Amino acid sequence: MISPQQVEAMIKAELPDAQVQVQDLTGGGDHYQVTVVSSQFAGKGLVQQHQLIYAALRQAMSNDSIHALALKTYTPESWQTTAAS
């Protein structure tokens, strides 16, 4: 089990400019939905963006602290477009 705050800290350690929202989907501390907004996603495809997040959470994923992870990733520009619609 891992806390939402730990998930956020692990992502911010790799993507310091990231805005991170972590939602525990089951209350059990191992199924999360994470929304990340970072300028480091600019010019990258969705798979590459998600690979950055998986790399940041590699340790928690490999030791089964996180069993399921739903990702939403945005650049600051795409986030503004999404938030406005």
C-alpha cells in the first residue's frame, strides 16, 4: 500500500514542474487514478507521456504497492483546453 501523497511525491521527483492529482479509486491504497500536467510532455506522444509516469512510479509498480494505475496526462496548454471545455 502506498499513500496518494507518496504517489504525488514520486512523480514530482521526476517531473518537478508537474501538477499532480491523485485519486485512490478503491480506498485500499493500491488502485489509483492520476492526472498529471507537465511542460515536459510537450512534443511527446501519449505513450511517451505515460512512460515518464511509469518510470517515476517504477519501484511502487514493481513491488506491487500499486496494482492498478489509470493515467491522464496533459501539457499545460492541453490542460487549459480541456479545462475550458
